[in-house]
Amino acid sequence: MTLLNNNMNYQHNFSLKNYNTFGIKALAKSFVEVTSTEELTQVLKDNQDIFILGGGSNMLLTQNIEKLVVHVNLKGIEVVKEDDNFVWVKGNAGENWHEFVQWCIAKDFGGIENLSLIPGNVGTTPIQNIGAYGVEIKDTMYRCEAMNIETQQMQTFTNAECEFAYRESIFKNELKGQFIITSVIYKLTKKNHNLNTSYGAIDAELAKMNIENPTIKNISEAVIAIRSSKLPNPKELGNSGSFFKNPIISKELYEKAVQQFSEMPHYKVSETEVKVPAGWLIEQAGFKGKRFGDAGIHKNQALVLVNYGEATGKEIYDLSKLIQKTVLEKFGIAIEAEVNII
């Protein structure tokens, strides 16, 4: 591995504690930050064995990274196209996602307000097809640009080419580890915004705010209030947001489970499948608010695993496996981690 380069600032045995929202103490063998596609090209040409790091919000570090960590920190937001009804906004990969959402709302560009306060950066939003309160990235993502790690060639992916599904995309499957997303373009509304208030407690929160005809800013404020009441701020308590995906199960499995657990909530996905809230399953399994040393389950939201200070990644991982095992034994339903385990 080439580590001497005139232009790039490579660092060794670098602490990643401030680069992952769980606040896990882990070391990178080497570390470099890139702020342009030119720098990224240079680093990829010089180094084969790399680990790509964005906002560090969707991963659990269970070990040191024995390779070069490349922190993708490309900044910039711009309108690339607009017509009477729509605007196409480009965000570079290193932009903080929540700040990007707020930038769009300030200009009255609608479509992503329900995704306020989700941790992470713009560049990782298509990988995970992030979603909340009835809205997913696939609803607004127009296209993204990505660099082929092996060839350093840029490639554009349309919405369809990303093969979006629930918390899934082509970047998590066939193309995993092959591309680095450098920018994303979202197609947003300029007027006649399609307001989505029916999911979760948004309507109730708006009523509490005495708002009858909400704007996209009002919806964002309602989502922020709901998320803040349920979810801990990673700067104050290490976490990665929702640790588990909501399981999508067959109607038959749900009907079998609901005979024993009549209160089990569900949402229809198709004629043959339903989605069950993982948080409900974990809470019913008795984990909400429990603490195991410095690893624990948040008191207000059972989906969120937390680091109370000195927990190791392995301790949090072991807790997640215990939760999965207990839920499967109690309900016959398997829950998967949403967070990437490293």
C-alpha cells in the first residue's frame, strides 16, 4: 500500500471514535479525508485495500479497521435544473443529510421533509434507501453519481437502476463494495406539495402545534419533535438510530402469531405480506430500557441500541444477537439488523 503522497494527509493509528455515531473506540490503521472527486481518484489509484467512511451513522464497529479508511467529505449543494413545478437539487456526498433537508425546506422545495433529523450524510441515503414516516429516498431520488473503486470511472445511476426496495438498493447487493457515491440529485416539488401526514404521530403532533393547514416546514418541525422525543441525540448518547429493520412477513405467519399475541400491530405490504414493527416485538420481549453494562436499549424507543459511554462494539453486537434470538423464540419472527456490522 502506498502511503506517501505529496498532496494527501494520511494519518496512522487514527481514532474513529468521533467518526461513528455509536462513539465506539476503534482505530484505523491509516486514515485520509477526501474533499473532491480528484482527491478520491488519487487515493483510489494509490491504494487497493480501503474502507469507505461517510457519516458513520449506520455502522457498528466491532474491531479496529486494519486498512486505509477513506473519509468521503465532498461538500456542496446546488440547483441543477428547474421548471414551473419541480426542482432538481444536487447534494454532494459529504453534506449532512438533515442540514440538506433544512436547506431544501428553507427554499420551499418539498418531498423530503418527512426525512428530517435522520442521521448520516447525503451520499449514503441511496445505499440504504432511508425512510421514515411513510416516505423513502426512492420517492424523490432522480439519480446519483458514483465512482467505480477499481477503475476510478464515474457512473450515473437512475432511480430505476438503483433497484430500490425496503432499506435495500443495488449498492447493498450486486454492487456492494464496488462504487463510492459522490453526489445525489433529488427531484422535489416547488408547489402543490404532496404532504404526507398520515403516518406515525404526525397528525397528532400538528394538532398539538395548532396547525390545520401544514406547510412542509410544519411537517418537518413535527417530525423533529417526534424524533427528538423518542430518539437520543448521538452527540449526547451514542447510537445509530434504528438498529433493526421492521420485518416483512407472510400473512400466514402473521395470522399464526396474532392468535397468541392479539395486540400485534401490522401494516399491509401486499396481498401476501405484512410489516410488523420491530420496536413492538423488542418491547414485548422485555428489552425496552434495559441496560447491560454500558450497552443498552433506549428507554423511549426499543429499536434503538445505545452506548452509555464505554461499551465496545462487540458488547452492543452481542446484545443485538440476544434480542434477535429472544424475539425469534417468543414470536417465531426473525428481525434483521439495519446497521452494518463491521
